[in-house]
Amino acid sequence: MDLPVWQIILLAVVQGIAEFLPISSSGHLVVLATLLGADAETFDLVELNIVLHAGTLGSILVVYRRHLFEALTTDWRILFLLALATLPAVIAAVVLKLSGGDALLESPLVAGMCLLVTGVILLLSQRLSQNEQMYEATTWGQAWWIGCAQALAILPGISRSGSTICSGQALGLSREAAATFSFLMAVPAILGAIVLELAKSLSQPAEANNGLPAWLLLLGALVSFAVGWASLVLLLRIVQRGRLHWFAWWCLAVGLFVLVWQTTIR
């Protein structure tokens, strides 16, 4: 099913903003699809999902190019820590798939409840003290528990960046270190999402993959990259100032709206 240009641009903007700002991209996309009168499968276009994720991945590679270069050339320990931190999300995804619980990922009601949880997490971040530990000094235990926070973000409405940055701070990392480790963790997470979409594409019949034209896919990738880059730079400045809790009010407002909408109107 083809989407009009304005919907592709809207999805790319939402992806670019919510992938990095602690408001949950998956939760907002589920709610957006429902508001536009579509089910989740309408927006589950494999090619579009791949290019939108690729756009946001590109913005991380640009902003954190120095950290990634060091990890790949000299500080290999960080690569092992990132692999360990990714493991809980892989386990959670497999368990969810095998148990049939992946239907929860398409529920706007679940997204609304989880957005409230994200709002509470962000409000609690105000109480976290400023630590001095750098991300290079992250321990194996810290990496594991931050990875567990990332695993929770499989649920729509739980912000990956919000949960991992807050858990990193709670475990002793400085604000900047927690943000750095969180977004370095996002690289394998987004790559994993792209691989899953590619696998889905290969498993579909050939006629099911006659989707969007190349220029529309390129447009979506460029918009998600540009918006993602701006969102990431903005978030890093907000984290440095200890203002992550600002986003709590948006999550609480949207979550409450979705709960009222889903439990009354529907």
C-alpha cells in the first residue's frame, strides 16, 4: 500500500525526533497510525522502515564518529560492552516473538500506558546526582543493566534514550557519559532493526515488495537524517544541563490523552 508524500515526510519527522528525544518513536508511530485511521501494518512498509532507520543511524554516525572510530581502532573493550548491553534486548525480542506477545507492540493502549511510565522515569531523573564517571570506565555490570533498560524499550511508549540515559546516571555514569553510552548502544540496536526488516523483505513474496519509488525512499531517509541529527544535538545540550525531565510533561500529556481516547471513545 503506497503512502502519500506528506505521510512519508510526517513519518520521517516523527522518526527523526522521537528516535533520540526521550518520548519513544515506536509509541508515537503507533499512536500516529491509529489517529490517521490506519492499522500498524499500513505503516509497516519494509522499505520505508529500513530507510528511516538508516537515516537516524546516519545521524548517530556523524555525531559520534570520533567515539566510534576509537572503539573500532583502539578501545575494543567498548565494543564488547556494547555487545553485552545489546544482549538483553535480543533475549526480550525473542521471548516476545515466541510467546506471541509481539501483538502488544501494535497496541495504542499499551503505548499510552508506557508513555506514562516514561514520563515518571524522566521526572525521577531530577533526583539523580551528577556523577563523574566517564563512559570509557563503564563496567560489565553497568553495561548489562543499562542493556536491560534498553530491553524494556521494546514496548511502544518506553523511550530507549530516556530509559538508558536515566539508568546510566543511576548506575554512576555522568550525564554526558550516560548519553554517550546510550547512543553508542543505539548503533547495534538500529542495525538490528534494519537486519530484521531486510529479513522480512526477503521472506515476503516478490509482488509484496513492489513498494515506494526510490525518490520517495531517499526523501524519507534524508528527512529522518536531518531531523535526527538536529534532535540528537539538541538532546545532548539538554542532558548536559540536567533538563531531561522537561520531556516528562509531553509523555504524560500524550499518554493520558491516549488512555482517555482508547478507554472511552473506542
